[in-house]
Amino acid sequence: MVNIRRIYDSPTPSSGDGKRVLVDRLWPRGLRKDEVVIDKWMKDVSPSSQLRKWFGHDPARWEIFKERYRQELGDKKELLDELRIYARHHTLTLLYSAKDTEHNNAVVIKEMIDQG
């Protein structure tokens, strides 16, 4: 099972987050590392800086962003496989910092994990 949550949302005992993995290249603004509950920070599974800057969280660019990001993830098969393998047997929560809950890299990663 794969969940997606903003890192700014604190986990609750009933949230059932399982393993919490931050999938952003940059550390979330305004948070100290000792303030967040994460099990792993996978910077390298995030979009390249160039793609991230081009996208700029513009929903009009979402479909092109998804296509380009999927191509980048094709070169990161071992990282994606690590997440897939864990998610097959445990609950996995992908954490992101974007304000937009529908147009962010965690959504794309989840789709790719779910597709196998």
C-alpha cells in the first residue's frame, strides 16, 4: 500500500503511515530535521533540478512534467524498485513538500509503483 502525504502534516498514531520516505530533492522550507518523522530521504528519486524548475508547480505543465519525469525515473530503476519491493509487503508513505496535492512528484512516483 502506498500513501502520499505532505511532510508538513504530522503523522498521527492512527495514520498508518508505515515507512515514511521524503521524495524531494530539497529539504522542506521552515522545517528542522529534528522536527520531522521520516525513515528515509531519497533525494535521488526526485526530479532533476532542471525539470523541477521548469515545472514550477504550474498545473498547465503537469502532463508534460509527468512524461519527462517518468523518463527520468526510467534511469532510476533501482530506487523505484526499492520502493516497490517495500510497498508490496508494508505500508509506504511518500512525503513531499509542495502545496499542490494533485500535481507533485510523489503522485508520479506512486503511479509508477502501483503500475509495477
